[in-house]
Amino acid sequence: MIERGANGFFSAVPKGGKSWAAIDLAISLALGCDWMGFRVPEAVKVALISREDNPSLTAWRIQRIFAGKSCAAPALIEANLQINSRRQSTELMLDNREQMAHLMAELSVLRPRFAIFDVFNVLHEADENDNQEMRAVLRQLSAIQAEIGCGIGVVHHYNKSDQGSMTQRLRGSSAIAGWAEWLIGISMVDEETKTRRMEFELKAAEPPSPLYYRIESTPEVLRLEKVPYAPQQRSTREGSAAAKLMQ
């Protein structure tokens, strides 16, 4: 689904579960475990750069998701997953030359195959709705991609509208959507059962079909579990103007 070296976004409304999905993918890549039914061909080094949440919350999430993974070599987590959170530095801005230099030096040592940035709006001081300013920020991510040779996944928000494609719903200027080569969108489809829908857009190929999942948790373990789900359809008789005329 994600080409090697490609860049894209995990998107949802605030509190929609995008960070859970991004961390779950990071751990699956680091361990070489399949993710949400998609094959992970090999374990790879992953960098998780998080500046939204308290470092203790990030660590808690990682521990619980890791505890729920089944893989042949769990010790790979130590070698393959590097965390850069507010514990390393309170602030990390993509549009700050000095801070970018420190980050690039760190990533040059790790040489990750994939890097996740969480969350986009706290990683820059630019105007999200200004194409020119956004292109300058996104060029910094592209510079990391080119220098390190890694794919990049950015956690980002949807705008307030629930209409249109995922690309159209990405918050901010059109430069943001134009930069993305893949999109993973998450939305809640059933509040009662806490069932979420994960859907995809790809530039390189036909996207996979949407899937549905729930976040299943105990005090020690958390899993993103795929579930069968059939969205409720309005009946033709109730929802169609033609049907009403025929009554």
C-alpha cells in the first residue's frame, strides 16, 4: 500500500485515532509483523517523531500496542524503533534551521526506512492555509526523505467538512494534498460499537478497499482489530423520491 520511500498522511478529525494507527504501523514495521491485513515484507528501522503528546503518554501507547503484537523476534523493537519526543527537546520545528540540523544528524545515524511525524500543526509556525508557506515546510520533509532515503508519514487533521474525497478534506492549503503520494483516512462509523473505517488514496496504483476496525484494549494490551462491518443503507422506499411517488 505504501511504496518504499513514498510520503503521505494519516488523517482524521481531532481525537479520531490517527496517532494510534500511526504508532501501530510503526511497531509493525519495526517488528516485521503484518499490519491491518497488509504484508510487511521485512523488519525495518523506524523513527517516530512526536511533539503533540506528553512523552509518558507516547511511551504508554507504545508499550500497550507492543504488548499486543505477535511476532517471531520481539527484541527487534529495541534496535528498530527510535522515539524522538518532547523528552529529547520541548520544541521541534521543521521551519527552524538549527532544530532541523539536529534532527537530520540524529536520523543520519539511525538511517530509518520510514519516519512518522506527529502531529503536523505543532511542527511548524507557518500558515497552514498559505500555499507558499506550506511548500517551504513540506520541502523540509522532502529534504529528510532525500537525504535519509526514507518514506515519511505525517499525522494531520481533516478540516471541519465531512464532504468530498480525503484529499479535499485535508486541512490547509492545496500544497499539502499535492505533496502526498498516499493517504490513510480514519473516521468513526459507529459510535455505539466504536467501529472505525480506514480508507486509502494512492497516486501510484488503485487503492485497497476500505477496512473496518475497533481499538480493543485491556489494562495491559491494546490492539487494532479488523472487524466485519456492513454500513447501514437507507432503504430505497424511505430514501428515494421516486419510491415516494410510487407509494
